[in-house]
Amino acid sequence: MKKVYSIVGARPQFVKAAVVAHAFAREAQAEHHLIHTGQHFDENMSDIFFSELEIPAPLHRLAVGGLSHGAMTGRMLEQVEDIFLKNRPDAVIVYGDTNSTLAGALAAVKLHIPVAHVEAGLRSKNRAMPEEINRIATDHVSDLLFAPNDTAVKQLLSEGLPASKVSNVGDVMFDACLRYAQGTGDDSILAALDVAPLGYTLATVHRAENTDSPDRLAGILEGFRRVGSPIVLPLHPRTRGKIEAFGLQVPPNVKLITPVGFRAMLELERHARCIATDSGGVQKEAFFMRKPCVTMRDETEWTELVQSGWNVLVGANSAFIADAIAGAAAPADWPAFYGDGDASGKIVAQVLALPALAR
Ligand code: UDP
């Protein structure tokens, strides 16, 4: 029986690990466990994902949230290493680009436990982003690099990583959208928000480059004000704190709500006219839902969405934001950029094909 551990800690990782956990559940010869680092810990940023997405409860739960990057990564590294030493998994899976990703990968590789990185090869080419450093470091210590698309494969090879480690399995977020959008159908959130299908823009804002700059955050809010029509904004707690700290005003057309669960989020995406975001995951979900996306960043990792016209980059410039939302339209072509919806099955098969750890 192979023992595999997945390390999660932040909201996007719960969504990604959910489909991998479900794929492991189909394998009789595998034991799959989650370690939750506690990077996100609020009910609506963490627990709701476990219940709604039917993710097995974590076997280990740390409480390493709300610290500086160095302190957070360091404490996770120490505590995750301790769990690995006691439990000796045959392989470790890490997801995306957070401090939990890096800490999990480093702890495993130092103990000679094979590491698989889901969403390998993504690059913004902006090293000021903490996520970019986490991605580069994780990719370069991992044994299996699960790229979500061809762009990511090319990137990994261009950095000298061996082709034998790299495979394009497709995007686990596509799996998640297909799995959880089915049977959702509960659009009561629209009535509760008093918005009509196709009558609003859905927005999210949480990237440090936007939330930590009063000018950028003010530019985004001013862009929303200029749009005039309803904007539904499920707001990340960090952004809410910064709006208050900077003394910024939320425009009256913005319906500010606390973060919603994944199923409600999919409903809001499905019925939006357009999606405006700085989230990595939400950019792709817009595409999966065939909605035009306005990305409030200066660059994106998902460049194929920009090239194909599904996504437009507007930074934090209020005029660009307002114009792009007003003019947003979905292109006719919907290319299969992100695989066939079974990335999780391919990941599990490759992880289980690794040689068992000598005990
Ligand atoms: N999400 C959610 N509720 C919200 C906002 C986002 O369920 O109120 C989901 C979203 O659908 C996506 C994931 O959270 O699957 C993205 O996480 P986030 O934007 O925090 O991180 P990123 O993708 O930028 O790393």
C-alpha cells in the first residue's frame, strides 16, 4: 500500500487537492492523506471547502497562519518535516505557489521523499511576487512536474528541467469546475444579492501587489465606480483590512460580500456578464465558464488566455478597468488549453507509479 501526502493551506489548494483526493479514493492500493498548514483558517476561506467539496478531513492540522513569509515558511517546514519523519510517506504532492507549497516541497526533498508539483511551470516573470519565488523554487526541487498546459511545459524545459520529469496532464481546476459545476444549479445567491443573470460583473481582488498599494487599490475601486452597473465583490479578508486601513471608499454600485464557498462562486461565475479579477484561478474559471475576463494585473501566468482574446490585462488603471469591463465580449473560439478534465486521474497514476520508499 503506497502512502501519499498532499500539502494544502490556502483556498486555491483546497479546490485543487479536492479532485486529486477524489481520484485517490478510487485507488484501492493507495492511502492518501492531507496536511493542512493553516495558512488560511477562516470558516469561509477553509472549512467550507472541506464540507462542500467533500474533501477528507486533514490527518494533520497545523496552525501556521498570519505570519510574515519567512516565519510562516520556516515554521511550516519544521512542522511538516516532523510529520514526514514520523509517517514516512512514499510521495508528497504540493499544489500551486503558496508558502505551504514551498515548505512541503523542501521538507520532502531533504528527506529524499519524491515530490510532485501540481501546476508546475507557471511564471509571471515578475520576481517581486512571492508566488513567483515559490513556483521557481518548488519546480526546481520536485521530481514530478505536472504542467497544466503546453506553455508551462515549454517554460520548464527552457529552465533546463529534464523532460523525463515533465508532463502536461491538463489543469486540475478544469477537473474541479466540471465536477462541482454539475448539479450546482442553486442560483439563490443572485436573488439574495438582487442581481439578474448577465446583469453584473463578478470581481475578486487579493494579490499583494494590489492590496498593499493604496494607489493601486484606489485605482481599482475608482474603476469599479466608473463601471456604474452592479459589481459583486466577494472580498478576501486581507483586501477588506487594507481598504479600511487606507481609508478608501467602496463605490455604491459594488455589492461587497464576505468570501463565498466554491459552489456559490461557480454560480456567480456562471451568471456573470464579465469577470474582473487578479486571481490566478478565477482567470481560468472565467474561461471554463466561457466568460470574458478582465485581469487587474500587469502580467499573467495564463498568457494563452490573453493571446486568444479571452482575457485582457488592465493593471490597476481605473479608465482601463472601466473600459475593459464595458467592452468585454467572449470570443467565438474556445480552445482546449487545459486538457480533458481528468488531470487528477493522470496525476494519481503517475504518483502511484513511483517506486515505493525503502522502509
Ligand atoms: N473562490 C471562492 N470564493 C470566493 C473567491 C474565490 O470559492 O469568494 C475560489 C475561486 O473560485 C477559485 C479559488 O477560490 O477556485 C481561487 O483562489 P484565490 O483567488 O484565492 O487564489 P489564486 O487562484 O489567485 O491563487
